[in-house]
Amino acid sequence: MKRIILILLTILMGVTMAAEKKILVAYYSRADENYGVGTITKGNTEIIAEMIAKKTGGTLLHVEPAK
């Protein structure tokens, strides 16, 4: 959770300096796993990444592990 907050603050502080720069919001999120409440379609990190991308005008990139 601390890491997510740090990422949020870093991105939000950089928004004013990055007015002319392209922003990429890369994230890794574990969805479709059983967390004791059933199967979920979106992980917490994906939800936060979407919020950051919307706020910053960035592009989302979902990082997937190599098989």
C-alpha cells in the first residue's frame, strides 16, 4: 500500500512538469485469483492504475509475466 501511495504522489507531482511529455502507466495486477470472496475481474493495482491514467492523461500498459 505504501508503494502505491508513493507511486501516486510521484505521478501527481510530475503532472505539472510533464505537460508536454507522454505518460505511460505500467502496472502488474493479479486478477482472476480466489481471494476468499470469489473470482475478481480487476485487481486493486489495475483500478489504481486506471485512476492515475485518467488523472494524468496517460496510457495504460498491463505488464504480464513471461511463461
